[in-house]
Amino acid sequence: MIRIAVLLGSTRPGRRGEAVARWVTEVAARHPAAVRGEVTFELVDLADYALPLLDEPVPAMFGQYRNETTRQWADAIGSFDGFVFVTPEYNHSVPAALKNAVDHLFAEWNDKAAGFVGYGVHGGTRAVEHLRLALAEVKVADVRSQVVLSVFADFDYTGCDMTDPTSAGRFTPGERQEPAVNTMLDEVVAWSAALKPLRADVAAESREDVVPV
């Protein structure tokens, strides 16, 4: 079975991303591939892992993780076949916590598929563009379709104190957004399935390279 993580990339208190990620996971559970039992979707909250700023002495490419937090993160990411990244846009890019989480690992990301759900004043589009570049370096295949959520059009602030800068509003995605999620998921599911044999071949080659003692 294909396992896909809906990865919530913001750790900020009061973040809008939690409501967005839960909605994406709910929509994904209704996807035809999920209904047929061919794929499962799981919400992975980056905040649950409390990763420090990258403090591994050996570059991630060598896979020699020294810290327990890194090993737990590696076990989680390594267990999935694909990802849907849910990210806000901070100053024209992704949250530092999300970039840091990507940089902690290497092989666990390799030859897997990714789709994107961005949200923000500009729909998270510029954050997603930066994230695509970073993921390319860890050999993640990103799909073309993405979901763009506006903090103006897809959130309702009725009854909110707009003088309160922590007021996140209520997430109310427009009718066009669920079809957009499903289009993106179609691609992530297909690519995740297509890449799985490649990872199996790479793993087999690695075992053959080990010389018995």
C-alpha cells in the first residue's frame, strides 16, 4: 500500500496551517484511491518533532544521524512513499522550521513524490517555488499541480477582532479548492506508485554492495 504524509510545515503558535492540513487530510480520505484501499494519508505535524536547528556533525547525505530527534524524524519520513507539503509563505519563502526539517535528512526523501498546498497573502506560491528547489536537491519529484489558498478569500473573519494580530479567522475554503486538492492528489498518488519500484531497486543494489564478512 502507498503511504502519503500530509506534512504541516508551520510550527508557529496560532498558525492557520493546522486547520488547512486537517482539511487536506479529510479531502484525501475521500480520494478514490484511498476509498479503494490503495493508499493511506496521514497527517504529520512538524511541531510534534521539536527538531533543533540542524546540529548533526555529519552531512545528512551520509546517513550517520547522531541525535535521537533526527533519528525519530528519519524513521517517520522514511516510512512514507510521498508527501503533501502544507506551507505558509514567510517573507517570500517557507518557514525556517520546514527548511530545517528538509535539511536534517537525505536518503529518506529520495525518489519520492511531493505535492503542495500553500496559503498566505499570495497563496503561498512563492514559498512553494522555493520549496520545489530545496526538494529537488534531496531527490524529491514534485508534481505540477498545487493548491493556492488565499488568507482573504479562503478564510472568514466574521466576528474576529481585526485589531488582534493573532486573529487567524476561520478556514472556509472556496468550492474550487477541493477539486484542486484532488487534482494534485491524483498526481502525487500516481507518481508515488511509479517511484516505489525505483526505491526497491536502489535498496537491492545497496545490499549487493555490502561485502559479507
